[in-house]
Amino acid sequence: MNKAVIPPAGEIVGRRAVPRIIRQFTPNWFTVTMGTGVLGLALNQFSAELPVLHTVGTGLWLVNVVLFALFAGLYGARWVLCFDEARRIFLHSVMSMFFGAIPMGLATIVNGVMAFGTPFLGDAATPLAQGLWWVDVVLAVVSGILIPFFMFTRQDHSMEKMTAVWLLPIVACEVAAASGALLAPRLADADGFNVLIVSYVLWAMSVPLAMSILTVLLLRLVVHSLPGKDMAASGWLALGPIGTGALGLLLLGADAPRLFDAAGLAGVGQVAYGVGVIGGLMLWGYGVWWLALAAMKTVHYARFGMPFNLGWWGFTFPLGVYSLATLALARATHLAFFADAGAVLVLGLAGFWAVVASRTARGAWTGELFVSPCIAMATPAQFEADVV
């Protein structure tokens, strides 16, 4: 029986030894916090019927806080200790997309502060959530603008190599918008109105762009067939912008009547509420098609073997936000169908998370998941050259 080969603990960078885990750390690890955080929030939706799920959700949120802090420390250390190598990520056509995972992972923590944080933080929970939300907004906007700019100017892309990971830096803004919708009702009317307006702007900076990417992705799938099996889980990423877009419209619409009324715009608030329900329904229906396609693609890939990698966390967060949108539709429409569908989706999310989390823990222990493909891409001099 072959034993797993554990890589050396340290590697030489320049003239100094750097721990391997730091040198090889990449932002796709933040997808772990995305999937873990959204599971805790989804389970908490059923805490009224099963109070133990609130406790489980709280535990997942606390674990998520620790993971996010650990990952932020490791990735920050990489930029300090291996700066020339770290910045080469902006040239990598896949790994750079995962910068969007940082603000999206932070958003699950912000939402967790509001859902689970009061027993630990007391009255400080809402101010903390507000401060973290603004940090999340800045990170999301930077990701959503800077990474596409590097796609245009410094990276090598083609239709054949395109996958749904293109969505990751774009979707971060709409995730921040949905978080803003949860934050706004907790604030004074003036502050809540500001958060509401910013959240609608964030939604508009993300969802239309994401829908255009999905259109191109459909063309790519028709012309060039499915991507390689190492990208098998990427098919689920399409649910991300659809689910978060629907959830954002529903949550923002629920806040709108009171906050617009307080700002002297009562009629606008009622329109926003209606747009939230109708828009949420339409996006949810669009998501059904992509959900069915993702399931069929997964079955197809499973027949030929799916090598495990961190991309498998793509099974979790998109399904999680689509589940939350489904449950939000159940509250808005009072239809049992959406409540039942949401419960089934959350059950599937929990199953995916259990499998992916266990395999990630094993891969982290052996060190096989700590690989930075962009280290050998270019020299610092090449990075500095502008591409016209």
C-alpha cells in the first residue's frame, strides 16, 4: 500500500526559506468559507421547527470565522514573504478569478454576525456587521472591476478555455447586495436607506454582467462541449448569480416599503417590493434550467471519474444561495411548494458539504491541495510589461 507523500515543510524563495503552506496558498481556499458559511445560514432557516439547527448553524459560523481568519493570515503572509510570486496570480486566467471568493466568504461571516452573533457580541453585533459589510463592498467592487480589466489586458483567454469561473469576480457585488438587504432593517432609517441604495447599485453592477457571461457560456458549451473533468464542479457556478440575484431582489424588495417611505418615496417602495417578488420568481425559474443542467453534467462526469480538487466547493455555495432564494420565495408567496423545494435543496447542500469538507480536510492534512499554479507563469519583469 503506497503512503501519501508529504511535501517538504519549507521551500526556498530568493535567499530565505518560506513554509510551503504559505508559498503555495491561493485564494481558492476562500471557497471553503463560502460553502461552510452558506450551509450554516441555510440550516438556520429551519430553526423555528428544529431549534437545534440554530446551534448547528452557530457552530458552523464560528468555524467559518476561524477559517477565514486563518486563510487571510496565510494569504497575507504570502504577499509579504513571496511578493514577486504572489502578484503573478493576476496573469493566471483561472486562479485570479478566485479573488472574488474573498469578499463572498466575508459576506457569509457578515450575515452570520447578524444571525448568530448577538449572544457573543451583544449590542456590538450590528455595528460590527455594518463595518464589515462596507469592507466587503470595497473588496467586491475591486474584484469585480480589477480582475476583468486584467482579463482584458494581461491574461490569455479563449472561447474554448472559458468556464463558469469567469463569474466569480463579478458575482461578489451581488452577494454584498444581498447582505446589505439583511443589514438595512437593523439600522436607523437614514443609514438603512443608504445601505439599501448602495445594495441596489451593487446588484446592478453584477447581475446583468453575470447574465451576459452565462449567455456566452451557453454558446461555448454548444460549440466546444463540456470542459475537462478537473473543472467538473464549475457547472454549478451558474446557479450562483441566479440564486443570489433572486435572493437580493426579494430581500431588498422586502426592505424597500419602509425605508423608501421614511425617505418620502413611498410609491417607489411598493414598486420595489413587486419587482422583488416578480423578478425573484423569474430568476428562480431561470435557475431551474441551470440546476437541471448542472445535475446532468455531474452524472456525466461521474461516469468517467472526477478528480478531487478545491473546485468541488463549487457544489456548495451556488446551491446554497439558490436554496436561500427558494425559501425567500416561500415566505413571499406563502406557497408550500417553495418551502418543500427549499428543504430538499438544503438537504442536498448538507450532503455535498459533508463530502467536500471531509475530502478537503484530508487533502489539507497531506498537503496535496496546497498548489499554486501561477508561480511558474512569468518573471516579475514580464508582469510589469503592459499588454496592449
